[in-house]
Amino acid sequence: MNSIIVNKLIALQERFNVLEKLLSKPNAIDDKKHFCTLAKEHARLSEIVVCFERWLDIKQEIINTKKLLEDVDMHDIAQDELKTFYLNRNNIEKNLKILLLPTDSNDKLGCFIELRAGTGGKEAAIFTGELFRMYVRYSEVRRWKMEIINATYGECGGYKEIIAKIPYRGAYSLLKFESGGHRVQRIPHTESQGRIHTSTCTIAVIPEIPDIELPSIDPHDLRIDTFRSSGAGGQHVNTTDSAIRITHVPSGLVVECQDERSQHKNKAKALSVLGSRLHAIEMKRRQQEVSCTRRNLLGTGDRSDRIRTYNFQQGRITDHRISFTSYKLNEIMNGELDLLIQPIIHQHQSDQLNKLLELE
């Protein structure tokens, strides 16, 4: 294992031992806030230290077993044991590298996913609908339930815009790299001359922040409008002003919700989306202040970033951020999205580790 990583692990081990002494002091609980801070750091380092100590144990076992290779009677047994030790050591090293990576506090949260048709007119709306169905099928594979917050339908099918919530632990960690511009290249059904058209859809994935952590919003900063719902809903549709439109005046953000029959429920959903959007904007601002230098491999997640191209004529899908191409377009569109997500996560982890080593 890289000496820089080993030195960092040794430093973390020493810090862990210091924390153990601090937390065991009789008066440690006197300052509850400070105690909680130390306890959280201790819990975070605990898994790293346990894993590192296992690595040190195996390292010593390898040294001891290599000495047995000189014994004719023990040579074969020692070789078999070394193979097992090397395998275990490699697995532990992989785990340690992941544990050392900076953690995203939002990774354990659910998420909102927002899809908006871009250039391409009716075909863009149809493509947006197909992408949404891809995420629905992926959610079904994961046994997640998806809740539609708001939808504006396209003239020939699909959606001009659709916002949905996936309130399941860890959903954000898997879908956050879907943010960006998605481009499709194909011959639309409405194309009579067989020409290939290019259309786009922009996607934003934001974490579903717990209510207790949402930024406080001054009611005076909100303009709340009610209107009659449109779309599916039976006799109730267009008979009551149950749909809600909330405008956050300082930022100009607008959120609509008309999925529920209850105006109260629509308002609650809209406020939740608005709070999460404002939180995402604030987090992005802080990240830019801390690191306004170079963009990392996976881009910023801005909706203007073109991250992926879907070429239906060739059955090809390409993620431009990691130069990854797959010819399993149909499988991916039918919910096997992990074929793309996992390579992106692995590359992201590798990129983070390289940055970590550069900082040492």
C-alpha cells in the first residue's frame, strides 16, 4: 500500500487513541456539545482504525509465513497460506481506500429528481418521458417507491417537466451523478425523411433534506398561488383550487405541486421541494468558496453539462465524463442503470483518492 496512505492511517490511529483518552475522562460530559463532536469523530474513525489494525496483523502474518518458505516440510503449506493472506490484504486495502475518501453527508438521504425537456420540441418531451420511465424501472429493481410531485405533459406524449421524490435511504448516493444534460440521437417517429435528430433533457438530482435540517424560510419571502389541477384525477380535477404554486421571491425559485387532491398536502410537498432546492444552492455556494479551482472528473452536476448521449440507431450509450460506452442501451433503458452508475462511482472514488494523495 502507498506509503502516503499508510502514514495517513497511522496519524488517524494516533488521533483515535487521543479521542479515546479524552472521552474517558470523568468530566468529558460537562461540555455536551464538545463531547458530541468528539464522539462523532471517534465513531467515524473507529471503522478505519479497526480495518487498519487488521491490515497490520496480516502484514505481520505475511512476514512470519515467508520465513517458513525456507523450511522444506512447511514450504507448500506456507505458500497456500500466503495466497490467502495476500487476497485478504488486497481486500482490506480496497476497503481502507474507500473509508479514507471524503464522505458526502447527503449520501444516506432520499432524493428529488427533476427532468426537463430541452432543445428538440416534441421529441425532447418524448425523450424526457422515456428517461423518467428508465428511473421508474430502476426504482422498481431497487424496490423503491417513487412519488410524483408535479408533471407537465408534452403535446405528443412524454413530459415537458416532471418532478418526483424517492424517499429511500441511499437513493441520492446512487442517482446524484445523473444530474446534467442528457442528449438523444435518433430518427423520431414523426420524421418522414429518415433524418437523425438531436434532442436534450436536463436532469437535476437534489437530496431530500430532513425537515429539521431545512433552511428556515421567511413566510414574507413566499408568494403562494392556488389554481385548479390538470391531468388525471377523475371528477375532482378542475373543480377545486387544490394545486399550489410557491414562489420564493428573493431567489426567484418556483415550485408547483398538483399531485394530491388536498391543497394542504400539495403545499407541504411544494415547501419540501423548495427547501431542498435552497439547501442545494447553499451547499453549492459553500463548495465553490472552498474549492473554486478545478472541476473534478465528474463535472459540477450543472444542468448545462452534457454528461451522456443515447444513440438509438447504434444501440449505444456514452457517458462523456468517464469516456465509458456501452452497447446495452435497451437494458439500461429498461432499468439496468447500475451498468452505468457503478463505473461512475468507481471512477469518482479513484479520482477522490488521487486528490487525497496529491494533498499529502
